[in-house]
Amino acid sequence: MGLLSFFNKELAMDLGTANSIVIYNGQVVIDEPSVVALDKRTNKIIAVGMKAKEMEGRYSSDILETVRPLKNGVIADFEMAQHLIRELIGMTNVNRTILPPSLRMVICIPSGITNVEEKAVRESAQQAGAKEIRMIHEPMAAAIGIGIDVLKPEGHMIVDIGGGTAEIAVISLGGIVCSNSVRVAGDAFNENIMEYMRTNHSMVIGLRTAEEVKINVGSALSQLDNEPEDYCTLGRDLVTGLPKQIYISYKEMAHALGSSITRIEQAILDTLSATPPELAADIFRTGIFLAGGGSQLRGLDKRIAAKTNLEVHIADDPLRAVARGTGIALKNFDRFQFLIR
């Protein structure tokens, strides 16, 4: 058994639009931004993950390019995705043996992914060195990661708000009964903030700054019990072209993000309206479960609860719920194998 495990390695991967997480031996070993930095003069990869993200917006476009290989939860740049997966595998040290091991991977994918997009994920992992690749849908992985017994004949609603998509699914008896996917999530929130700053404050900010604003004062509600302090935001004045700083409040961010959150709410309502009545009764009792980085937006749970008249729960460590569930499915492969394609 020991010799067999030496030559057979298993990795679970949450290949996300914003962050990628790798689980090996039941532990999170890699948690890095899904960013690749390319030297345009030599066409060589010079950094991946956090090192690459730190370079965003701080380079000459003639020398360096930073690429996010995934967009809206799926691969937008096949070659860069291949480099990203290979580097993530390399960071785990699983291949640092005399004879390269046979590598099995389970990768989570959006429920609304097309066959072409799924094939791109599979081929990227194969080119990166994986021998056997299986897929599990993100809402199912999130439910397992939250601790829900997905095999029971009981309905549960999962809302996974990641970097590129918000995945809504009703799960029962190990299957997704009905689902919805909208391409509104963390990246859309950042774009909303950038547009708000441009329109209302004549100020241009970059993606990294928009992300910082979202983390520090992002809100789904204009009234919060624990109000964060106004956040000092740095950027460029659209009129003068000079550096500029202003203080932004969470109330402004609630306004900036309002339309995107409304789209997520509508997707939840549409999914609830398509839910069979017996499962709808279960959801009335169990409530809605939120996962993904976007679920941490201040007041989002209360806003969804007010819209649906249902109890809303935020997962413990929502950022890693999908990755954790993917790892559990891999570790208990025999039990969950019919959930993995």
C-alpha cells in the first residue's frame, strides 16, 4: 500500500477565476491568485500566483504582461491556464521524485460550463502532467465542503459566489435538481467600483485598488450594525491627470454594487421558483447556504434573507469551501464517485 501510494498521487484543485487552491493529503497546500506573469521579450513565464499579482498594473506593457487565464469561471487562455496548472502542481512537490508519480486530479467546474469549456479544463490539466482528471460541479463541492450530507433525500440550496460566477443550485440525493449560473461575482463587483469611482469622483483606479476598496468598505446594504471606517482610496484624477486620494464610505459602495447584487438575487428567486415543492419545503426549514469569497460582502446574507424570507447561513471559511469539498470527494472517492465525472 505504501509503495502504491508512492507512485500514485492525488490532488484536488479549485481552479478559480480569482484564486486557485490545491489540496494534497487532505491539507490546503497551495492558495494563490490565478495570475501568470509573462516576459514579452522572451515569451517566458517569470511568475505565477501572488508574485505575478503583485506585478499587475506596475510594469511596462512592452516588457511584461500579466494574464488571468480564467474568466467567468472558465478557461479564457488555454496556454496560460496550462502554465498555471503546471506551476501549481510544481508548488506541491508531488513530482519531485526519481520516477514521476501517476497523478490523479479532481477539479471543480461551474455547473453551467459547456462541453467545450470542460474539455479545455481537462486538456489543460493533461498537458500540465495529470494522468487521470475528474470533474465535480462547484455547488456540489461547496455543499460537501460546508458539511451537508448531499446523499440524503433532503433539499438544500447552495449559492457559491466566486470571482467570475455566482452558482445557485438545489441539491438532493447526490444530484443537482435545478441550478442557475450568472456571470456576476467578485470581478463584476470590482468593475462596478471602478466605474463608480470614474463616474462619481472623476477618478481612475486599478483592479488591485478596487479589490482593496471592496474588502475594506464593500457592502450590500446602506445600513450596517458594524459600520467600517471610510477607506482612503488612491488613484489618478480623470481631469488633471494628477495623483489623487479620496475617502470612500460603505454606503457609496452599497450604491455602486446594488445592480450586480440584484442580478444575483433574481437568479436565486428564479432557482427557487423552479424548485420542486417537496424540496422547497426542505429549503424553508434549512435555509440558504452561501459560499465563495463574494459571500463575505458585508450585509449580503441579510439582504438575501430579506429578499427571500429565508434564513441565510454563511459557510465557515467560505473562500475554501469549494476546495475543501473537492478534497473530501477525492479522499472518499468510492462514496462520491457518482458525483465525479
